[in-house]
Amino acid sequence: MVVNTLYPTDYQLHLFHEGSLYQSHQLFGAHVLWNSDKAFTRFCVWAPNAQLVRLVGNFNEWNGEGFELERINQEGVWVILIDKNLEGSLYKYEIFTKTGEVFLKADPYSFYSEVRPNTASIIYSNRNYEWNDIDWIQKRENKHSLSEPAIIYEVHFGSWKRKQNGDFFSYQELALDLIPYVLEHGFTHIELLPLIEHPLDHSWGYQGTGYYSVTSRYGRPQDFMFFVDQCHQHGIGVILDWVPGHFCKDAHGLYQFDGTHIYSYQKQDDRENPVWGTANFDLEKGEVQSFLISSASFWLDVYHIDGFRVDAVANIIYWPNKHGKHVNSFGIQFLKKLNQVIHEIEPNCLMIGEDSTDFPNVTAPVQYGGLGFDYKWNMGWMNDMLEYMKAASSIRSSIHHKVTFSLLYTFTENFVLPFSHDEVVHGKKSLLDKMPGEYGEKFAQLRLLLGYMFAHPGKKLLFMGFEIGQFSEWKDHAQLDWNLMDFGMHRNLNAYVKELCKIYKRSKPLYELDYLQEGFEWIDVHNNEQSIFSFIRKGKKEDEFLAVVCNFKGIGYHDYRIGVPAPGEYREIFNSDKEEFGGKGYINKKVIKAEEKPFHGKPYSIKLTIPAFGITIIRPVKKRKERKGNGKEKVRSHAFGRRERK
């Protein structure tokens, strides 16, 4: 990097301290700079309460004598220039506290780190990769996510697949295996559990130390660039789990960085997070805001990430250790600022809040009083549906509201429907094993649950393993149970998931009006005795709609009548009970003609075969002259970008 000045400017430092330096990684950390034909390596760190800061590394035998940093302002920014190119060197900061302690700290802004259990930072240039995803980037700019299909495949890099000896696959190796798999199944996005550097494998990345350092467990930063680049070249978006609420307390990390709590709240009750054993970021502090918002902009710029799933938003909205819902105004302002800034930097970046609360307007624009997220996880829907499905079918009629309640609020926010990793660990069982009944009934009900999920308004997110019928819980220390694909019912379920994804992406009524009440209409919401729900999903065109019937009991029916809004002929386009999916073949093979017989408040009605524990999707048959081209629906693009903001 050629520079006019080797030292930070007063203006840069002013922005950093007020919380407005949104590319602070270009100032802090270790950078090889060129002044004329001379190379320097500059180190810059914020440690306001340190007595002394020294640079140690393998270039000075970890002896900091003669490598003292200069404190350049009262707010505690320290700098040192080394008159050589130290690219690839290991280093840490040796921090002398005012109480006489000495800490060895990794660089908060390091771009690369040693493989755990080692903890040194590595001087690394992240500008040497040649990207080939310009077509994706240009297409992404014209996408409007709310009216696009989205099926997000949530992945933990370390346990999707492993080598025979138990070692991890690298970023490059998984690019060659995971991407074709995702394409084959029809997922539109991959969401990765956090890849920021973290010391403990079993934290899954949620307790991080390196907010600018992609974990070295799976390779170099350029290897991860290759992974994202390949995803984009194949039409797959990449969403990264990101944790701006709290951080781990390992000695080499951010905790008590200069002997005091500069990254976390000063008060112990506000700072300590006993649930996760972490420390909460001080979101009031300008330097912390610059650090975190710059981290998000860094991943967008350097790694071309398409979006973030912001973890534990409830922990940011509310003070975590206070009884009752005590709103954290600092957290609220931080989230608004984060979303505004990131959308200014990249308007099509997807900001998805993992929020388990009923806090209002999470997905409303900031200028209209909202938090500014694009999407919010619908945790209420997830909890209600899993409670409903785990109940014996004989008692589902008494908890009918568990299915219907979500439609009272589903259009108040822009939702993602999640069945995430959190629902298949810690004794909660896998999705398949949550289903009651005998072996075949479990598979039938999982097919029904997935079908209902895809028919319900909202984008979709599912954790890896659901598509092969994982019977055991997720094991973060081992790969998925791929041997299950040797068994017929698991292969059938896998074929079902592929077909479900295909039908969803081909059917505009299932996604075009996800965010509007006009896109959904109940046919029959009151049949609790039979536990059958029927409804209509509508597209933007008036004559584009689908009728969906879900039977949550183990009794099938012939000649089951439902009301429909239009005359003419109808055809079944999807049925979870097909034999190739592992079902019994209770399907509607023939064209179904609507009768001019009012039913369910509709002017016409049709009679269907309804399978036990099954979902049926029906659409009106268009006459040939009404079709465009050969009558086949065009598959929508895998990409889904951000909606336009008014």
C-alpha cells in the first residue's frame, strides 16, 4: 500500500474515537506500507490505560526491548513503524498495565492468526486474490430479496464432512464438494456458522477473538476467498453468522485488553454474560462501535460476503442480566447505526436479526423508527410448530392454535423461518426424531412439516443434515451421518427435499408476496377435529395462486372438499405422499374440475384425495393460449438481494 503519510491523521483518530471510522481496519492492525520505494510495517493499537506497549514476534525473538510503541494521543492510540517488510511474521502486543501486570495480547485487528491452540497474530495481506465474481455482484445489485425465493442451507464448516482420519477439510476442498451438493439440492444460499477466529472448537465460532481474522482451522484467508468466489460463480449467496454482542474471555483476546475493560461494559452486572461465559461489548463506546461496524464492512469488502445473520439480538436489545425487559438504549442505537452504515456501504447486503423477542419494528427502516434489519428469524413460528409436531396426532386438535397463531403476526416483520442448529443439539433431538409415531410415520410427518414450512410465508433456513433424515442430534466433533443414504427411506427423503426446493423456486405464489397480507388467504382454518389446514398462496398476478392442504393426522381421505376462488380445472403439482418420496401413493393423478358449488366461503369447490400426514399443493390449469412460451415456469435466479428502501 503506497501512502502519503505513515502515521494516522488527527481526523482518522477523531472518527475512530467518536465511533465513525467504518474502515478502522485500514488504520489499526499490522500493515505493510510503501513510501517511495521503501517498505515499512506499521502497527497500530488502541490501549488507553496501558503504561507501556511493546511489539514482540518471531522477528525479534519475542523480546520487546527496543520495540516500544509510541503513544500518539491522549485517548490511547499507540503506533510503531518497522523499516522492513514483515509480511508473514508472527506477532503480539506486550502490554504493561498501570498495576504492574504484563499481558501478551493478539492484535484485535489481525487479518490472520495461528492455528489453535497457538494464538499469535500473523501479518498478512488480503489484497492478493483475483476475484472472478463480477457477474454475481452486478446481478445482486438488481435483486429485491423480498420478492425472490430463498432457501438457506446452514452449515458448520467443521462437521459437514470430515476426512477419514477426522481432520477438517479446507476451505478449498469444501468448495469442490459442498457447492455442487448445494446446487444439486436447490438451495439458494449457504449460511456459515461464525468463521471469526476462536479458541475453542466446541464454541462453534460464537465466542470469538479475531473479528477480522477468518479462522485458520480450515486454511488461509485466500482459501476462504476462493470458497466465496466459487459460490458466487455458481449462483450461491454466502451469509455469515456474526456476533457483535459479546466475546470470549480468553487471556490473549479482547478481555481486559490493557488491564481494564475497554471493550466491555465497566459495571460487572452489565459486562458479564453468565449464560455463555462471555463479556458483553460496551456498545455505548465510540471505539467499540468503530471496531464492530468496521468488522462487518471488512467482511463485505475483503471477502465479498452477501449478508450477516446477527447473533443474539435479544442480548443487545435488552440488558442481559436485568430482570424483566430493560431496554438497552446503547444496544438499540448501535443496531440502528450498524444497519444504516452497512446498507450505505452495500445496499444489497442482507442484515438478518436472530431475535427471540417481540420487540417491534425490527425490520422497519431506521428512518421510520425501526432497527433497520432486512429480515428477522421467526422464532415464535419455529417454537410453535415444533411443539405441535412433537405432540401425538391424537391431541393436536387441542393445540390447533399452535399452527394458526403465526398468521396473526407474520406480516408485521419480514421473516425467515428457521430450523437451525440450535434446535438439533443439547438433547432436543434431530428434526426427524422429534416426530412421533413409528418409523414410516416419522418420515411422513417430517415431509409434511417441511412442506408446510415451504408453503408458509417467509424465507427458509434449515441446518445441514435435515435433508438426509439425520436420526441423531448434530455432533460438532464428527461429520454428518452420510451412511444413512444407504437406506431407502433416507434416499426418498433426500429426493423429496430436492423436489420441494424445485417446486418452491418455480412457484411465484410461494415467495413473491411473502411480506404482504395479500399473498395469503385461509380456505379453512377451523378444522381442528381433523387437524387439516387449507389456504391459498398468491403471486403478484391476479390469476396466479396455489391451494395448499395440510393433514396433520394419520387418516387419509378421498373426496375431501375445499373451496376455491375460481372456476376451471386444477392439477396437483406436489404431494408428499408419492411413493418415490417414501409415501403410500395417496395422490391426485387426474385433472380436477371445479364445481360451481360454494364452499368455505368461496364460490367454487373441488374434491381431493388427502393423504395421512401429508401436504398437497394444487394449482389452476392455464389454457395453452394463456401460457407464455411452452408453458413451463422459468426457474428464478439463486440470488436474492436487498429490497429497495424508500
